[in-house]
Amino acid sequence: MDNVEESVIAKSIGGQGEEDFAPQDAALLRRLVTGKKKTKVEASYRIQYKIPPEGQSCVKCKFNLPAEKKCHIVEGEVDTERGISNFFSPKGSGMLPGDIVWDFVKKTGEKLRYEEGHVIEKGAEGFQCKDCKYYMYSGGCLLIKGNFEPEMSCAFVVKMGNGTEV
């Protein structure tokens, strides 16, 4: 499995529900509300020269955007292979990022701007808009403003049948 696929799975598959909301999830919600990411210092971001046996690094984190070398919470470029911060949240921990965004949209009535969704023209097979529970077959999305084609994808895709109930 390549690193991009590993990261996609970490943020889009799982049985997490609202009752599983974790401190790391609160950091993403704060970022959505304020529009500001944590500095690397605030997040205690660091480069690991020896990755622990359990393999904790950005690439295994649900907040990782591997193609962009970015994080949903920490500002600036991150090292997806060796980087880690206090906001590391592996697959199966807390809520899925898309479900956190859905909670934000429900509470504020505001969808994310297109750019905030990190939308791409063609997503990985099985992780495209057509596979996401927030995609509307009219071309809309419940999370992000704009029109979407079924083969597109974003940083908040949640596979149907995963995460919280819609």
C-alpha cells in the first residue's frame, strides 16, 4: 500500500461516531471555527530520525494531506514519512475529519470554501465523490461549496457506511 492510499484510508474509513470525539478532533474543529492552524511550535511538530516500531508518523494520521505535504491542523509543509505532532491521530481514533466538518456545517450552516476542501479532479479508486456519504448525485456536496463530478475527491471524503450517521 502506498503512502497516499494509507493516508486516505486513515481519514475516510472507520466506525467512529460523535461519542468518540477526541482532543485531536477538537483541534480540527477549532481550526474550522477560527480559520487558523497551529504553528509547528504550538503543535510540538518534530521530525523523527528513527520512526517508532508502531510507525507513528504523519502518513498514518487522519489529518495528513500527503500529496500537498500539509496537515489539517499544523501550518506549513510537513514531512509525511517522519513528521509527527501532538495532534497525531491514527485511523480508528476519534471521529473522521469529514464527520468533524459535517458537525461544523450543521452548527454554523456554512459549507467550506472549495479551496479548503483540497478538491482534486480524480480521486483514488474507491475514494471518489461517488463513494462518499456527503456527495449528492446532483453534483453538490454537503460539506464543500461547488459542483463536483463523481470521480473527483477531496480531503474530507468519508466512505459510505463509515463514521457517524448522517
